[in-house]
Amino acid sequence: MSVLLSGLYEVLARLLAVSGYNGLVFRKAKRAAQSCGKPLLNAGCKSVHVESSDVNLDIVARDVPHFVRGDIQNLEMFTDKQFGAVYASHVLEHVEDPDVALGELHRIAEHVFVITPLPFLPWAWLHPGHKWILWGRKKLCRNLLESSVQLLIHKH
């Protein structure tokens, strides 16, 4: 069942990334990077928007142009404000510490564009790889082992 839900989530995420809200946010990130005269980093790229990004980053090796393997919680390979913008779609909910990841993204880029699954949609809660449900400056910790949900507040 979780494999089926995960597959459905990936198909829906890809459709939204190209044609919907995610595509709109990506284009805004691209314009922001261009206005700074600096490159655009596509963090957690998978295979979406890779042709239009200056640098594509993911924790899993990908066969995409301009690829760098890395974890958004530790971007020491990049200098402060190296990028005009970072586009990070459906990445923060997968990391151990979203606050650390956001801090790194803000360190390396002038502008940060983040998209996370909407918490009222079922796949936000049902996707087996989601460790966090994020909504604005709030985050819910999905601790399935203790069957509890803990409300925390973002620092950013």
C-alpha cells in the first residue's frame, strides 16, 4: 500500500511541478537568480526543471545536467550567497532538521523559494518518506514510533 501511495504522490508531484503552482514558483526563482546575476540552484532536483537550472543538487546521484550530490542540511561545498536563488520543492519534509536546512539555503542564496506539500492533502501525511508536515512557520513532527505529533515553531 505505501509503495502505491508513494508512486501516486510522485506522479501528482511531477504534474504540479511542470504545469501548476510549482512551475510558477520555479519561474519566479529563475527570474530572481537572473536579477542578481547569479546562478539558480535546484535543491532536491530529482529530474524536474533540471534543464533550466544552473546547478542541480540532490542527496541521491542523478544523471542530470550540472549535477552536484549533497545534503541541504550541509552545503559547505558552496560559499555564502553564491546563488541568486534556490528552488527547493518537496525537500524539507524529508530532512532530519528543516531549520538547519533552511539556514543553509539562506546562507548560500540571495532568495530562497521553498514548496512543501499542503497539510490538508492526504499524501502529505501518508507519504512514508515525510518526516515533517510544514505549514507556514509551523512544523509538525511525524514521530510514528511513539504515535505522537509534536508542534514546533520555525526560527526563520
